[in-house]
Amino acid sequence: MNTKDKLTALEKKWILYDVANSAFTLLISTIIPLYFNSLAETAGLTDVEYLARWGYAISVSTLIVAFSGPVLGAFSDKAGRKKPLFAATIFIGAAGCLALGLARQWLLFLVVFVVARVAYSLSLVLYDSMLSDVTTEARMDTVSSHGYAWGYIGSCVPFILCLLLVLNADRFGLATSTAMMISFAVVAVWWVAVSMPLLRSYRQMHFLSDNEIAAEPGILAQLGETLKDMVRKPKILLFLLSFFFYIDGVYTIIDMSTAYGSALGLNSTDLLLALLVTQFVAFPSALIMGRLSRSVSSEKLITVCICAYFCIACFAFFLAHAWQFWVLAICVGMFQGGIQALSRSHFTKIIPPERSGEYFGFMDICGKGAAFLGTILMSFVSQVTGRISFGIIPIALFFLLGLVLFRLSIAQDRA
């Protein structure tokens, strides 16, 4: 590796937060829905009711983030505010994760889950907006890809510990609920501990000047000006609309995959191991995407990823056997990190760095904040038709619409 390709100390510390928060992401995709399924079964809920209530909980949390993300982002664009706000979201999220192990009733569990997931999502708004502070524009694709890559592989450390504990609870003389409680505690401690290097070293380099703050005396005025700026720049607006649809599909697949497979009657062990394979496949795949971005434009790579996800959604419609879920997990791993990392760096390049908090707040509306639409539609269609696989249809359509809008955004450079 050339010296210019080596990661700086600050870039490495920024990447570490992807490792820190990805442990909670993996928990959401695997152990949490399975544990909720056991609580739902104890309460007498059917498989369809379980899937619907899990989807609604995810939708509520993402809807809260959709409204609060831009406000928090705008507030963080003032000098010296981003770091303490970032720390607060980490500690609240970790405390919520710890509290999940204490909930024994399905409704209380979902309430605590919503709080933890909101804090986690808001931390990502601030974290993503830090990219322009820790690296240069020329290195953004590479650094962002490293973040997702090491996040995938690093999160496997606490996950494997938790998985071994849960699957072998009887051998350790533990009740399943106790094993779950310990697992939530392990992830909470990991989240905080691995975040500390960035919290100690980060300095906010881009922020609004005193003149800009004086011209926009309130948060709402600041947000209003940002919205006007996006309207004046169709490239940004079209990208956000595109991102709304294609990343909505990506996050819906992440959030609902384990619940979907479980509702189809797949073995819990197969589900967990297949999703672990996704993490290992995603690690080299994200690094490859980052390396490819040096010679191939991020626009072309994102286009390939969207097309691949459309094919994945079509395959998921026919999912019925455990081996098919393994194939699905591998395919998702090949493109999941790339589409997320390149979207993050692509957006960072086209926005003003001093307003990165606001813009990433709006991006979160079109990303995790918009995922409420995908999870609600998937839950609603499944519930109305009584066919779980039918819930995949609107997700596939999201990828098609996202592809069209993304190509229109790119076309603005030639207009």
C-alpha cells in the first residue's frame, strides 16, 4: 500500500465508530427480533401479528428520527456542538440496549427498543456528518468504505460471543432470558468502549460562521434555508429522492430479514448463522467497492448496487427453504456495504461541509427515517393478503424507482 493510501490516525478512529455501532445493528437484525418472537409467542400472538407489530415498532422509531434528525443536525452545525451531542446519543442508546435485557413483556420491550433505536439512528446522523471533518474529498469513498467494511467484521466479535451464549445457555446453566440479558449488556459495553477513541480525538472543523448564524436566528429558519438551497440544486434533491426509495428497500431488508425468515418457519440457528455469513461477505465486498471507486465513479458503482438489490428482492419473493436464505444472505453481503458507503461519501461530496449536520439530518429522513414506509408496507401487505412473501413486492418497486431518480440526478451534471 502506498503511503498516500494509508489511513490517518483520525480516519481510523472515525472508522472505529462503525465497528462500535454495528454491533447494535447486528443485534437488531438477529437476536432482538428472535427474542421478541419468543415474548410474542408467550403472549399468544400469531406469526403474522408478530411480524406486523415488529414492523410497526421499527416504523415508529424511524418516523421519530425523521422529525428529530434535521433539527439535531442543524443544532450541531454550530461550533463545538457536534461532539457533545454525539456523545449523548451514544450513552442514551447504550443505556436503552442494556435495558432491553430487563423487559419481560412484549409491549414494554418494544417501547425500550424504540428509544434505543432512535438514539442509535441520531448518532449516525452526527457520525456521517463528521466525514468531511476527518478526511479529504479525494479519500471519502475509500474511508467511508473502510468504515462499513470494518464495521461488518468488527461487529462479529461481540455478536459471536452473544450467539454462543444464547445457543448454549443450557450448558452454562443459564435461562434463555438471562443469556439474552447478558448479551444486551455485552453489546452496550462494546458500543461505548469502542466509541471512546473518536470521542477523545474528534474536533469539529466545519461549522456555520457567526454571520451565517446571525442571518438565520432560529433552527427553523436555518432548516428553511437549507431546503431552499436543495430546491435550487436539483442534483442534491434528485439524489435524496432516489436515496429515499433505494435505501428504504435496503434498510427494510436489514430490519425485517430475520423476522421474515422466522415467520416463514426457518430454523433460528440457520437464520443467525446465515446473517453472520452476511457480515463476513460484506467485509471484503465493501473494501473492494472502496478500491474500485478509485478508478470507477461512485455513480456507476451505486447504479450496479441498486440493480443487484432489485434482483435480491425478486429472489426473496420465492424464499421458502433454509438454503435459499443462505444464498440471499451472501448476495446481500456482496452489495450492502458498497451501496451504503458510497451513498454516504457521494452525498458528502455534493453538499456544503459547514451544513453537513443539517444535510445528513435530511438524508436520514430519506434513509432510515423513510424506512417506516418500507416496513409499514411490508407489514400491511403481509397482513392484508395473509401471504408474507407478498410484502416483498413494494420493496422491489422501490429499487426500480430509486434507480430512475438516481440516473436523473447524475444527468444534472451534463445538463
